Amino acid sequence: MSSDANILTVDPVNGTTTATTNGHNPVKKPLKAGTAHPLDPLSPKEITAVSLALRKYTATETDVKAVKFINTYLLAPAKRDVLAFLGIPIETGKAPEPAPGSLPRRAESEYIDVLKGDAFHAELTLLDGEWKVDHVEKLPEGTQPLITLEELCLSEEMLRKDARVCKLAADVGVTPEQLHADGWAIGMDDRWPLKLRVQQCLLFARYGKDENLYAHPMDFIPVLDSNTFEVLAIDFASHRLDKENPPSTKPPAMGAQLKRERIPPPTMKHEYLPDLLQKDENFPGMRKDLKPLYVVQPEGVSFTMRGRELEWQKWKMHIGFDGREGLVLNTVTYNDNGVVRPIAYKLSVAEMVIPYADPQFPHPRKFAFDVGEYGMGTVANELSLGCDCLGTICYLPGCFVGHNGQPIIIKNAICIHEEDAGLLWKHTDFRPGGRAHSVRARKLIISMIATVANYEYIFYWQFYQDGTFELEIRLSGILNVYVLAEGEESSRYSTQVAPRIDAHFHQHLFSLRVDPMIDGLKNSVMETDVVPSEYPTGSDENYAGNAWTIENKIIKTTSEGERNWNAETDRRWTIVNPNRKHYASGQPVGYRVVTCAFPRVLAREGSWIRNRAPFARSNLWVTRYAPGRDWPAGKYVPQTHVAPEDSLEGWMKGGESIDNEDIILFLTVGTNHIPRPEEWPVMPADMFRITFKPVSFFDRNPSIDVPSTQDEKSRHAFGTANAPVPQTHAVGITPEAEAVVEATGHGAALNGHNGTHTSNGANGLHPNGTNGTNGTTVTNGTNGTNGGSCCH
């Protein structure tokens, strides 16, 4: 069977079989073949058509002469309409709501009047095969949509043409061609009118083709207009060269004179690409002792794709994509012995912010909102088979709009594959003659990788056979660095990772948006603390003093919906459906949030970052669902001074009920990054996970029906089952599965090498067959004295 044998074309009933609507409930009227899923992202053709409709509108209805498109994406139908259309009940066990005959296909778009700098928001509807503009809103002055990848790339090109920038570069020995810029959002800076669309550029020199430019940071930071690309200012950081008189951290006045000597970039190379490393005479060479490791599925994958809908091991979901959030999971359900149970309506990383710790201006402007200012989908990688994704792979495309209104297509934006996940469960009856049973776990991974300038963010949504799912986030790429002067030491806010290369402390704070649907729309959040018994040792209630218990609290209203983790009480939160109880535990069915990756923003009260990203001050926020409550820092993030009222902090006001209601959760997760020299010149991936585990959701272990397997391709590393571990150096396995060994000057070798080899055999009496000292070997001793297979 080919690797794409399970990828099916869309069939008559909205992407499933003719008997059910997406595998949930019977339908009375099949839909037309090829009908799009209501949450499918806009296709390249749709993006082109939306752009054309807006061009016609601006040409005939407005005085706008030149348009720059910023973002165009799906405007999703109402949640209940989508659920009814798909046949998903709003309460498990009950019939779905009546399905609408059709759902409107809608889009929204942001664009800029290039000549005047005004920004606009438009909404459109597809009617009779043509996109019609519903309305267009001019955004308030100072409101800026996303900064685009094209703007960031153009900044580098335009800086090389600016006379002042080129003169400053030449003063430290850098030519225009060697000058490279990482465009960043400005953070906060009050020196320009709100209407200007501004970005700052962190500069580096590249002295040779493809070399690591971050090894050569420069000592000045231009600020430019992202519409005209005029250089508005050039900022210099003060340096802490005089320990007795440290410089002020206050921003200097516009045009203030530089009060220090210029600092040339370091010229020492720090490469990471193999071909460039090989040119370094001090590099010992690439490792040569790593043998191939293959992931093979000879019968194809175990998941099925229908359009962008996926089914695997009782899980079912829709996989979305947009330029802002990137990878999105919708309508996640689990088929529990024929009963389809909804778990989540939508899962996404709705925002993230990376505040840096150095207070010396202009470094405090470095606190990028990588979702709200740039768009995680617009910087998604084109993934490579056998490299970014290993095994038997299904790819899905991503698409977003370019400045000219045409689609930019990422063919392999999302990777879907399976992996072995170790043991799922095992038990050995330790008594003589007892049986052992092992079941290996499989996991499904849906992934996307985004490159935001120097950093790589690797997102893995992982689903397991026991009903657990999780988001694993890995951080890689290259540290953001700044130059040190000769003899200058790192500050208390940074690590010098290489000579004169300073990496500032920073945080990665992600806002994970969870729109839960645990057995239906009506959910609550239960907070649990693990606490010692209130009864003292020696009391009638706790004589031995060993008692401990849990304290549960239902979060009732939004006024108490802002919560923080407590490590001392091992605090955990469970999303529950209070209307459904477990038949034995009596507890409400639920899914528990499990992670220790709960940092909070460390900036002081009243700081720029706290004002703009109040979501980062707390680990959990629970509020009522309402259309438009998508973006915790606000819909329009670039150049804000405070989070708008229509953002997470504002949604918590009013004391709305969040108990047994349609709720949404925003979880602030991440890491405090204290850079290490071992993370230079490229970072080994750092990683954290946030896991959602079923609690009283299933009657029993839901993976008890997973069959055990015994891999016929597995074999002994050093020959046969009875072959001892060699006292020599094994260098390979022959096709006959015999170890080929290389003598190391002592002991003996296998396969006819001279010498004598002895080892201790198993005593044959321990049921698990561990090695004893009697010198007798028992075949299959690892399976117990009965010699039976570990899988039966």
C-alpha cells in the first residue's frame, strides 16, 4: 500500500461517508460533492478573488489610490452553526441541533492606503460564486495591523541605500553588501506620530556567503517607516564601560549625541552549517559513528485524511491554518465505543510575547508579540521530508496574502505523522509462572515550524491512544545577541556566550487559547490543591500523621477567573462538565491541565510590557465565550501602549458566570531563558509541554483495547539472544544479524576473533530472567521462567 493510500478525496457528505455527517450522526440530505468544510482556510483562489473584490471596491467607492494587503483570512461561521452543520451535538448523548441548509463563506481582510498610511478592515461574503464587500472600516489613527514578512525583508534592502546607515557601517569596517537587518516591531516609542507605521532594525554583518551573521552584531539600531522606508532615527545603546558611573536607562532625546566610542562588530567566525564548519582548521570534523535509524510503515499510515479532516485511533479533528495563528485544531472529538464525545471546539496559540531583560535603551523595546505583530503562519517553514519530519508523512499546505493581494503558498506547512511512544502500559505477574503483557504506545503528531528572524519555534500537537493530548513547544534557532566593547563585561541581565557577544536574558510567554467542549458546550473549571490533612499527628483522625487530601474549588465568575499556579500545593486545573458524572468516582467528567511550565512576566508593575500584555501576568484566565474573543492582547497589537478594552483583561470584567457555561481558557505557558554558552552558535532545542489528561472522562483505561505487537524487525545489537555483550568495540551488524566487532586489545571478539570470552548467565529462577551468578543461561529468560512472549 502506498504512503498516501489513506488520503481520500472529499466525498458527497462534507468530506466523509454517505452514511454520516463527518462520522457523527445520520444526515437526511447529502451535500454536494467537494463541499468545503466550514472551517477550511481560504484557498489561494479565494484569497485572489477577495483581493480583486477589494481592489474594485476601493477604486469605485473610495479615494484610495494604492493598496498594500496585510492579512486576509477566513471569518468563521458561528460556533453553534458549525456544530449543527457537522452533526456534532452540543451535549453528548443528545441529538445535534437542526443543521442549516448552508453556511455562508466569509472573509476578512486588512489593508493599508500606501500614500496616506491609513489602515482599513473589511468583511466580505461569497454570494453566487462572487465575493461581495459587506463593509469597510477605517481603523482609528495609531491602530496598526500585522507587520508583514515583506516589510521586514524590504527593510534590509532599503537600509543599504541610506547614506547615514552606510556611513555608520563604514566607520566600523562594514560595507553595504555586508549589512544585514532583522526587522522588529518597535515595542514602544513616543517620538513619532501614532499614524506612522514604524519598525526597528537590529543590525549584523555578514562577511561571507551563508556564514552566521549573528556572530557579528553591530552597535546601532535604525528606526524606519514601514510604508515609505524612510530612516526616522538611529539609536545607539549606552555601554557599561565605567562601572563607577553607569549610564542612565532613560531614553535619550531625539538626535542626542553619541557619548561613547564606536564599537566594531566581532570578526571571529562562529559557524553552524557543516560545509562552513569544515573550513575551520580547529573543527574536529562531523561525527562518523552514527548508524542509520529508519522509521518504516510498510502497510501505510493508520490515520485517514479527508480534505483537512483527520481520523486516527478514535480521534477526529479538523486542521486549520491562517497567517496569524498558523496551525489551528478545530472540532476535536473522541469516538468512545460508538459515542462521539466532543472535547474541544478550537485549540490554538493565540499570542506570545518575548520580553528581554536588559533595561539599557533601546533594548527594552525588544518585546515582540510574534503572533499579534508578525503572524506565526506567515513565517511558517516549508517542511522537508526525512529531515523536519521523519517517517511516513502527510503534508498540508498553508496560504496567506502578499502585499499585492496574491496568495503566498507554503506547500508543506503542516506535517502529520505517527511515532512510537514507548510503552503504553505493562504488567508482569511476578509470581513463578506468571504472565507479562506489554503494549506499545503510538502517538499522532501534527506539527508546524516557524522562523521568526533568529528564532525557530517548533509546535507539536500530540495525540495518544489513552485519550491524552498535549502541545509540545520546542525552541531552537540562534540567540538574539548584541555587541560588547573590548574589555566590557556582561551585565547582570545577560550571558557572554562568546567573546564580545552578549545574549540578554528573556522570557518566552505563550498564550494558549482553549475553547473546550468537554461532552458539550456547558463547562466549568475546577481548581485542585493537594494539601496535608488539617488533623495533627497523634489525633484520632490522623494518628500516624500520614494523611493528605485534595481541596476542590469551582471557579464561578470572571471576577475570580484570573488564577495562578502554586507549586507548593501542586495546583492543577480540570475542565469539567458538571452535568455528566463518572459512574464510579462520582466526579464530573473532565480533562486536566498538566504542566510545570508556568512562568509569569517578570517585568515590574507599570512596565511597558505589562501594560501591553497583561495576559502574561497570570497563568490561567477563564472567561465566557463570545464571538471575537480571540486575541488576548487585542486584535491590533503593533505599536499599542496598553492592551485595548477588547482584550483578555477587559473580558474578565463584569463578574460574568463561568460555571456550567460556554467558556474559553487562556493559559500562559513558557520558559525563562537564561542563555548558556552551549546554546551558541545555534541552540539545541529546548522544550516544554502542556498536557491535557482525561479525569473521570472514561469508564476505565480507554487504551485497554490497543493490541500488543512484537516487532519482527527488532534484533539483538550484538548477535543472537545468547550472545554476551562484547568486551570489544562493536562496529556493525552483518546482514546475518551477527555483530562485527573490532578488537580493543583486551578480552575476546565475536565471529572467530582470537581470545576467550566469559560472562555470567542467568540463574533461570527469577521470573523476570535477570542475570544471576550461576553461569547458566535460560532461553527467553527475560520473559520469566515460562519462556513466554512478553506480548501474550
